Amino acid sequence: MTLALGLALCAPALAADGDPVDDDAPQDLAGVTVVGQRYLPDYTARKTRTATRTDTRLLDVPQAVTVVTDKLAADQAMTSLADTLRYMPGIGVAQGEGNRDTPVFRGTSSTGDFFVDGIRDDVQYIRDLYNLERVEALKGPNAMIFGRGGSGGVINRVTRQADGQSHRSGTLQFGSGDRRRATLDYGTGLGSGNADAGFRINAVYEDSGSFRDGYELERHGLNPTFGIDLGAHTRLQLSYEHFHDARVADRGVPSLGGRPLDVDPSRFFGNPELSPVQATVDAFDAVLDHDFGDSLSLRNHLRWADYDKFYQNVFPGAVDAATDSVALAAYNNATTRRNLFNQTDLVWKLATGGVRHTVLAGAEFGRQVTDNLRMTGYFGAPGSTVTGISVPLSDPRSPLPVEFRRKASDADNHGVAEVAAVYLQDQIELSPQWQLIAGLRYDDFRVDLRDHRSGETFRSDDGLLSPRAGLVYKPLDRVSLYASYSVAYQPRAGDQLASLNVGNAALDPETFRNRELGAKWDLRPDLQASLAVYRLDRGNVAVADPADPTRSLLVDGQVAKGVELGIAGRITPAWQLMGGYAYQTGEITSTQSATALAGNRLAQLPRHSASLWNRYDFTPAFGVGLGIVHRGAIFANVDNAVELPAFTRFDAAVYWTLAPALQLQLNIENLTDRRYFASAHSNNNISPGAPRSAWIGVNYRF
């Protein structure tokens, strides 16, 4: 078709009588619509701007980066951010009390190191994948790009945008756990030539259950985007998202004898009816790109986001083996946050002699207003003072009503965080073989927090100077060897901006220093492999002074070391894969409390973890998938008192194309029905892994 169209356009035009038409005469031509899609390797990404704020090949980024594409997510019927993390070597998943995403980066857990298109998205909630082009994990601290936090790395979600192209697809899923889910991706060009402007909308609705008794999940999201060319050199992208997630806070099962309690995986501890979670996000983004010419470009990204998060839970505590009972407690927590961020990046590409530079100069300004209120659950009649009860292990549901009210120690805070940052970075191509990246960022980060309980006001004011340096050697154009050094800070307000108190407001932030050596190899244009060796040190950890418990000392708190391997892409045109392996060790280096003793292993950090997913298409109409996920034993808590055993799980899928516009797929998780424990929050909040589960998916284009 393309060849025929080209020949037709090149051939002399003829009038109705067969005579050649005057080429200079105005012509009214019929419109031609070409429907297609640019080629991209399904399981790989070639470039990222997140790691450097410039369009840079992954091969040239001196940092471990793992990307999960929307195609891999679709092939595995992934629905939540946590699903993608199992294919990111060096990153684990904690339970998050059943109400929030909690990745574990190289032994450091986080609830706030999340970004959307490079802008901070740090409220505690559970994110969906319905509107994503890919999920990027950038491992190792890098405050030069991201500012405060990012202690062990960050997760960045890259959203789908209006691009003037035609997008018309949807999915339906249903199966085990009463999963019922639908998504839509619709986009079109607007205006003359379908190239000047475009509109796109992504949507999701899900109403599902689980293998866990009493669990429910309902969520919906709507994300329209609009893009328009404002002249030949300027592009404006506008986006709005409304997302709502409602579910049951499921905190799993308790432990006994240093192991998770051996009970039916479906058994719920607590009270699911009194454990609701609700999170609502409304966010608006405006991105303006302008090319000045002469290799100079400007990008400005403004994001306003309003978050409303509430969760309540009745959850298990310790087991009393003598009475075959388990303790229950309850509380709720409400958080509202309004974020306003603006990032401005100026990129200049130039050459001096035989050396090429890509210079980035930028600034970021942000304001976050947070209100937080926690209430304790009291069991029994109104006015009760009972905050904990025991129930039999044979029936671990709470039989009593629960009244939630504030007690003296419950948080009731209003906080305002403000940041003003400037940064400068130079990516230097010294020769075809040698590249250097060096950057420096300064953040003026201030937090004012008012404790409504006491009327006290606390303030921290930190000047954070964040360097980054990396050296890349390329013996071949598709092979790179690198060394890098980076620093990040965690201010005393914490990743949720609510941890200031009279004892820590004046302390210096915690520091995280990462040293990394690595190699990246494009085995072929659509097959990538990577290797990283790292050491991550955590400093300025506050501990009580043994000589004076009223004072705090800052000590080196922990160290993590590891090796990460990754591979993604096509072995053959019919065979795609993605996988990774990590060997990691980590320990507490200074005693921090009665349970966090020097020499203890870090929580949630397996020595060995691995994953591998394969898809093989036997014909254009029929393919299969097979995967394996392995996680070594981990400790649920830094006290090392409870261990979650290692497990290996197999997953599978079948893909059947009935017509060019219709595909069916069957996904089976935990093919061998292995019993295992997937994650933990503490010694007595441990999540059982799902038994064998299956989902039918219908994928259609229109």
C-alpha cells in the first residue's frame, strides 16, 4: 500500500481527458488517512529523559534503570504498580498495611518516592496502570534529578499522551477472585492534516474481589489529554486525571514461632467491614516544549494535584500460643494534600573543539500543604477505653463494635513544605568512546508543621547540595561500561512530611550515598542486557545517646551491597523475554534501638531474587507465555525475629488472535498452586500469596 501510494504521488497527474495537468495550477485533492503505529520493541525502551532530564539512550545512562513497558504489563494482565516491581532486579515489595504502594529499593523501603512524568507524586495510595506507556525504576539515590528523598531509587510512571495518532483499543478481564475490569484507550488527530492537534482519553473501571475472605476492590480512572502545535517549534500538552480507589485494608496474617502462621490463605484477621481504604486523586498537568533553534530548547512542566486519602483497619497483633488466640487493634488515618510543582529545563547542545556538550540548566519550585489526622479504635460500647482485644485463632474476626476517636498521642497535624531548587548538569562526549556526566543541585527545602494537639509549631530548614557524577566508556557503540557516584537526602519531616517533632527538627537530614559500577550491552537492536554492582550507605541516622537519653547522636546506620542483572527484548522475531536477578546483602551497622541491633540483616531484603518471563508466538495468531518468579527468604522486620520462607512461583499465558481487531488471552498465576508468603509490613502483618488464579482477557481494536 505504501509503495503504491508513493508511485501514485510521483506519477504525472492527468486531467479527465487524459492530458497532463499543469503542476502549478491549484488542485483539490482527496484526503488520505494512513492508520499505523511506529515500531518499538515490545519489551524494551530505547531512551529515557527521566534519568537525566534530557533525551538520552539507556545505554548512555550511568545508572541502573529497569523499564516495564505497557506491552509486558498487558501480556501478564498486570493491573497495579506492585505487579511491575517483580520484574525489576534489586527492588522488592512490602505490604504497605494494605493501603499503599511500598517498594523496597536496595534494602530501603519507601512510600513517597513516586513520580509521574518526572513530577513528584508522593501521597500514600495504590496506583493503577491503565494510562501508562511504561514504568521506570531508577535505582540508587539521585537527588541531582529528583531532589529530596529517593533514598534507594525512585519509580517514575510515564503516561500516554495525545500525539495526533489514532488509538482505538479496549480490554475486558474477568476470572479468579471475581476480577471484573475494563479499560479504554481512544485517541484521534484534530485539525487540518490530523497533525496539528490531538485528543486522547484513557479510562478504567474495576470491581473485583480476592482469594481473601471479605476483600473488595473498586476503582475507576479517567485521563483525557490534549496536545497542540503552537507554531512550528512549540508544543503544548494538557492532561487531567481523576482516579479513585476503594478497597479493604488487608494486613494479612500474624506469626508464630518465627514463621508466618500456618492457616488457610483465605482467612481474614480483624474485620474487613471496618477496614475501608479510599483514595481520590485529581491532577492537572501542562507541559510546554519550545525549540529555539541552534540546538537550544526549553521545557516547562506545571503540575497541580489534590489528594484525599483515608484508611481504617482492624488488624492482627501477636499470637498467644497458650490460649490459641490473637490480639487485635484498630485505628484510622485521614490525609489530604495539595501539591503544586513547576519545573523548567533549558537544554543546550554545543560543541567545543572535538568535545560535545549537552548542558542542562533548570529550576524547580514546589509547595505541598498536608493535613493529617489519626484516631484510635476502642472496642465495645461507646465510651470504652479498650484499645485491644483477643479473639480465637479459629475465628479471628472482631465480634465487637469499634468506636474511633482521638487519643492524646494520635497525630493531628497541618504542614506546609516548600522547595526552591536550581540545578546544572553537563553530559560531555569526550570522544566516541568516553562520556562524562556531572551535575549539581541545590534545594532550599523548608517544612513548617503545626501539632494541633499541643499547639506547638516545628520547623526544619535544609539546604541540600546534591552532586552526581558518572563516567561511561564505550569500547563498542552498543556496549557501555560505567562508574557513578550519587547522593540523596531524607529530611527529618520524612517521606510523608509529617515526622517533625521537638527531638528531631534541628537534626541534619539522613544521607544516602551510592557507588555503582555497571555494564550495558545492546546484544541486538531490540535486545538489551545490563549489569550493576553497587554499595549504598545510609548515614546521619538518629539514635539515643547512651550517656544522655534526652540527646540524639547521628551515626552511620546501615549498608547494602548487591549485584543486579537484567535482560529484555527479542531473542528471535517470535520470542520475547524480560528477566532479572539480584544478589543483595544488607545490615545494620550501628545499634539504633533495642530491636535494631548492629549486625542485624535489613528487613525485606532477600539474598537472591529472580524473575523471567517469556512469550513465544508460534504463528501470527497463536502464542504462549511462561514465567518464573523466585524470592529468597526475608526477615519481616529489622529485629530478625520472623522469617518469610523463600518461594518459587510459575505463571503462564495463552494468546489467541481471532481477527486483526480481536485477541483473547488466558493468564494463569501460580501455575503449580504453591503456598507462599508474598510480603510483610511487620512481624504480625504478613500477606499470603495468591493460590492458583486464572483470568480471561478480551483485547479489541476498533
